[in-house]
Amino acid sequence: MKKLLGALILMLTCSGAYAAEGGFPLDTAPFRSNDLSALQNGAKLFVNNCLNCHSASSMRYNRLRDIGLTDEQIAKNLLFTGEKVGDLMTVAMTPKDAKTWFGAAPPDLSVIARAKSVNAGPSGSDYIYTYLRTFYRDQAQATGWNNLVFPSVAMPHVLWQEQGPHTVTTVAMHAAEGEHGWERITTVHDENGVPTVTREPVPNYHGHESSVSRIVPKNPVQAAAFDNQVADLVAFMTWMSEPAAQQRTRLGVWVLLFLAVFTIIAWRLNSVYWKDIK
């Protein structure tokens, strides 16, 4: 029992440390795993944008029947290079070519939503939702793009046209060299990725080092529509990571109800069995 309690405490401690040191704060992804229209739109976005470089080799196209698509709809709208409905979601690009072009082979996305989850912490859905919405232009990067969640990421911003132009402002507090105390460093990346850096001494600062970044879209309406599309994409990727999750959850409710009823019955039987024994 002590070992079990110790393991639970260690798990929570590690999760708390991750949440405190995880860098850019994660936004909560809208829950749409029960919305078939959102899942279908997410499947379309995934095939049209993600499946060009990333594979989903643990998922077959015909499994999309579970989100309300027919084989005819799958073949007409999601298969473009001669695949069959029963095929796995793979890509033609080899790992060797991917490493040559991007510096690293793009990861398989079959269970990425589960892989990015943290015990008692942020979900993988929150990670992907925030990651896809925090790209910004940066001329210092080879691809011309950077990311607030994953700095110096090799992946370019595939959905940049849908998101629209935006600027990123980062305000960081750093301990200055010498006897100058602290300084505030403000870095602004404009729509073209050109940075502007200003430094301001803060002699009476008594806090700690910090960094806060903020994205300012040029067209808030377009950015809101983009966030909605990303929410659908994330919902599909979350469903893809465990297609049986909803069925498992529903079954779990019935199992807990059965155990609750069985516990009451067992308790009453125990009382009756021992009632004559003092």
C-alpha cells in the first residue's frame, strides 16, 4: 500500500513539474469528439494537409465509417493517388528523403494526441491545438517559420494562408550583465518575419526571469475561423489516436454502475451471513 501511494505521489509530482516547466502555456482544445460533422471536416483537413508528409500508419481509411462516412464518400473525397478504402494512411515520401528535405523525418500521427498527453496535466489535444495556432514567420529559420510551443521546429506552417498574417510580440525579463540589474527585452516579429528588438533597463525589478509571447492577427475574423478549423482537425486526430474511446467510456459507466450495485448486494449478503455471530 505504501509503495502504491508513493508511486501516485511521484506521478503527480512529475506531472506538476512538467506543467510548471513546459514553456508556452497551452490553450484548452474545444471538445468535439462526439460531433460527427466536426470529425468529418477534421478528416478532410488531415488528408488534404497533414497526410502529404506525415503518415498515420495505424489507421485505415475504412475506419472512417465510424465517424459517419460511407466507402463511396471516402473514395471520392479522401483518396487521390490510387489508394483503396481498406489501405493504411501512409505517404509515398521515404524517411531518407524526409530527413534530407526537413532535417528529420516527420513523425507518424496515428497516436500523437495520446503521445503528447501528460498524466494529471495537459492533454495531447491541448498541445496540438496550441501548436498549430502558434506558428509565426521568422527569417532566422531555414523554413521561414518558427513556433512558440516548439521553438526552431523543422515543420513549416502548412495552414498559413488559412490563418492569415499576424505579428508576434515577446516580452522577456533577463538579468543584465554587470551592475545594471534587470532588463526588459521586447521582440516583435512582423508579418514578414523581420524582428525588431528593444531593450529597456528595469533597475527596481525584484522578480525572476520570465518570457511572455502574444500573437496579434491582422484579421481577427479570419483568425477565429482558422481556430475553428484547427479545433475540428484536433478533434479528428484525438479520435484517431483511440477510435474506441467513446465506446470505452460508455462501457465504463455501465461497469461502474454494475460494481456499485454488486457492492451493495455483497454488503447486504455479508450482513445476513454474519448476523448470528457476535
